[in-house]
Amino acid sequence: MANVSVKLKRSTIESIPRHCKTVLGLGLRKLGQVRTLKDSPQVRGMIASVSHLVEVVEVKETKRKRSAT
């Protein structure tokens, strides 16, 4: 499953309370903060409702190789 990187690019000051709560639900508190979330319909819906406040980048997962230590 792919991941989505979400960055808060605009302040929630003077936004409607519902948008403020949605941004907090995404785990974003400060301007410029970036969170990587699992791509799901719920997360996509939250992003769509505050698309004017956030920037989204899809991140492909890479398989990690375990190093022998």
C-alpha cells in the first residue's frame, strides 16, 4: 500500500472550526510540518476537505534490506 506525505502550507487561523479539526486529525499542528500517512479513502477524504491548506505528495514504499550486523 502506498503512503501519502501531507504538508501544512497555510495557517488554520480564520478557517472554519471543522477545517481546523480536520487538520489536527491529520496530525498537523505547525506550518511546514510534514506527516506521512497510509493512503486510505478516509485520509483522502480528509485531505480533499482541506486541500486549500495542505500540499500532498504520494510516496512509494521501498522494501528495506536488513543489514547483517
